[in-house]
Amino acid sequence: MSLFDTLPKTAAEARDWTWEQYAPYGEDLLARDLVGANLDAFMRDWAALENVISEVRSRASVATTLDTTDQAAEEYYLNFFKNIYPHVAKLDDKLSRVLIDSGLVPQDYVVPLRYVRTRVELFREENLPLITELQELGTQFDKIIGAQTVMWEGEEKTLAQMRPVFLNGSREEREKAFTLVKDRRLQDRQALNELWVKMFRIRQQIAKNAGVDNFLDYTWKDYGRLDYTPADVQQFHQAIEQVVVPAVERLNEKKKHKLDLQALKQWDTEAKDPNAPDLKPFTKGDELADVSARIFQQVDPELGGYFQTMRDEELLNLDNYKGKAPGGYCTGYSMVKRPFIFMNSVGLHDDVQTMLHEAGHAFHVFEAANWPYGGQQHAPIEFCEVASMSMELIAAPYLTKDQGGFYNEADAARARIEHLEGMLVFWPYMAVVDAFQQWAYTSGDAALDPDNCDAKWTELWHRFKKGVDYSGLEDWVATGWHRKLHIFSYPLYYIEYGIAQLGAAQVWANSLTDQAGALASYRKGLSMGNTGTLPQLFEAAGAKLSFDAETLGRMVDLIEKTIDELEETV
Ligand SMILES: [Zn+2]
């Protein structure tokens, strides 16, 4: 019997393990003299250890979101991060170095090894406390934003709670609400500027410690962006300016006429057609799961089977309830090789959209589960989001009742139009967020002056967000970067969604002419896990990793054409 046979067999068994119990396995691995003959055993044992710790961490994290009032769950999770995680990070770095120094390449590990190499290259122990400090500053951002409320109709409301007014309120209500929210946000202008400066300085230091020119280059490596460059992304920004910005202007023009307005103001941009009531696709999460199961069965029986497994094994937690954390996500349990989907469904179309999206992530977990090592299973985020965003589009034709879905034909068309318009509106906004940060982290010290940030954001906003009358809203425009969580807490993490959306649009386009072929390619791409480069993963899925106006323009044409067709049905 080998030492590794004594590892816990389930996450429940491992729940109370301390680092002292895990440590001997790490020492055993580090003591091995790595040669060709024992490479497989080394990789297998390393993966076994990693899988236990990873599933314990995932389940601990899930527990805190299922019940935010569960103090024991929160303590357990914090304890994991304090007492186990730092050891895991250091061990991972050491084992990665052993593997790289050996010069050996495990089977089907050429691509994952690139990421291991970059991780090792960038790792600096002196950056760990700086990263922790940034996380703490991130919680300050959450606190500032979380404390923002306004008085509306005699009641104190969080800014998120004001959203229905922007969707369904009268024009007068919308403008009033917008002004209230804007003024409340501007009260924190100074505080957010100061927070930004602190974070910016730390980020510059992190890059310097790692021997990299600037934080843009640092992050590029840190996120494992090995198959495209900042220059490619700048080309993407230009392509968006060229083909998406005019399309959104056309959308805004249409909206202006529909709402019968002289000028489209910011508070009109989300307003719904007053003659079209909110969609009510289902009441309980069980019903959402029932109907979704029928849809996935139609999309592809094998995928339908995966979804059934998730239902049978209770890997879905869909209904919103008191004490549940907000949002929706899909995570993976690495020992049992299963996904888990978390949502806050309340019976809206948004929930249907989230279900389709997260199911795409879940199918990715199933398809890639056969690879023996974690490094081979987890594709880069740019492709993970192709898996999820494609599913939203491929499943859309089955939203109608006669296909087993939720809606009559007119409602399904409305839902789909909203989704497709959302895709168009997203690209230019994404370009602003990304271009702003690319500028900031390559500006030397210019971005340390918030006035410069305001000016840059304003310039980008007017370049990419056209067709709205912003007169009188100069302060609101200039401080737009304060309203984006990612800029503070997840720097430079956003472009992934823009790239993935272009991939997903291509998978969808394929499905319109050849559903079976498109699905076969989609699943082929997913099943590669992380064993192909980004261009290879996209290609396997039937798409091209692209940043050019030609590919983007074709997809924009298809989206606009489809919207026009669907509008006939509404
Ligand atoms: Zn996603």
C-alpha cells in the first residue's frame, strides 16, 4: 500500500484535516528524484492530493453561499484560507519547480506546462502579503458600495433595489431615480479616488517585485494569457468601434422612436416596452429544472443526460431564499468530478438565461472530466465562457412551448431579442473598461491622478458609447470607472467575456445551418479541457479566436438580422 492510498476518499472524510495531516504527502512528493520512470506516479499522486484539497475548498466555499448566516461555515472557510491555503500555494510552487527542473513533459501536458512555467516565473514570496492587502482593500470597495442607499417613496433602498425603476418606471420616475442614484454615488467620489490610488501603488509594486515592466504585463502573465497580446486586444477595441458601435447607435435610434422621445437619455437606455409585461417563465426552481431538462434533451441527448445526473445527485441549488448569497455560479468538485450550480431564481427570464449559462459551464466539467490531472481539465476562462455563452444561444430556439420550453412564440422572441441586444451593448462597454485599464497600467504614474482617470474614461466613453444624449451628465460620465467592480477588485479581468462572446456567436452561427455538426464540435472543444492552446480550443469548437473587424462584423450582421426576424414575431 502506498502512502497516497491513505488520503481521504471523500471530502467529508477530509473535512477536519489540518495542514499537519496533508504535509507528509507533500514531503513525500518533494523527496522523489523525478525521472521518466516515476513521472506518471508523481503526477497521479500530486493530482490526488490536489483533488482532495480542492474539493474541500470548493465545498467550504459553497457552504458559505448557501447560508450567509452560518457562522461555522464562514469560520471554516476563513480558517482554510488562513491555515491551509498558504501552505498549498507554497507546495504547489515547489512541486511545479520540481516538474520544470526535471525537463520532463507528462503525456498531453505540453499546454498545461506552459501555465505552470509562467506561474513559477511570476511567483514572489514578497508579493503574497501585497496580494492579501489588495484583497482587504477590495473589501473596502465592497463596503463603500454596499453602504450606498437612497430614499425612494419613503423607503431606504439599496442601489440594486432601484433597478426595477429603470426597467419599468415612467420616464419621470426614471429620471428622478437616476439623479438620486447619481448624486449618492458622487458623495463617495473622494473615497473611491483615494482607494484607487492605494491599490494602484500596490499593483505597481507587485509588478516591480516580479521583475515585469508594468502591471499590465504582470497581469497578462498572471492570468495565463499566452495566446494573445495587448496589441491583439487593441485591435479588438478598434474592430468594436468600427462594427459594433454603429450597430448600437442603430439600436438606440430604434429605442428612441419606440419610446417616442426627442433625445435618448441615460435613464431611458434600459426602459422596457410599457406594453410588454415582464416574462414569468416559472414559479419554483423545480419547474425551472424540469423545463430546462427538456430543452437540453432537445439540444443534445448526451448533454440532457448530464443535466439529469445533476438533478439525480442534487447538484443544483436554484431557488432564492433568505440568507442565500446573491448571484449565480457553477463550480466543480474535483474528487467526484462533478459540477454544482448555484442560483437565486425568482421566476424571471434572467433566471432562465442564468440556468442556460451555468449549465454550459457544467457540461464543460462533465466533458473534460476524463483527463487525469487538474491542469488538463480546466480550460482558460476565455474558452470556459464560450462553453456557457454558446449554450445560451444554442438553446434559445427551444424556449418556445411547442419545443418543450417556457414561452409562447411572441414572448420567446422578446426574450431572445433582449439577449441579442445585450450582446451588442456589451462589447463597447467591455472595450471602455478594458481600454481604460490598459491605459492606466501603462501610463507610468499618470493614473495616480484621478483627474487623469476621469478624463481618460470620458474620452473612451464618448468613443464607444454613442447614441445617447449625455449633456448635463459630465460628472456621471467622468466617474464611470468608479462604478465598475472589476477595475477595483479584478483588475484587467473583463476582456475574456468579449473574446468568448465572439467565439460563442460563431458556435451559434454554425448551429443555425448544422445543429448536429455544431454540437459535435462544441462538445469536442469542451472535451479537450486544457490540453489545447486557445486557438486550438476555439477551432475544435468550430470557431476562430479572433480580434478582427471581419469576423466581428459577420456576427454583428447575423445578430441584427436575427433581431429583425424575431421582431416580426413579437
Ligand atoms: Zn460564466
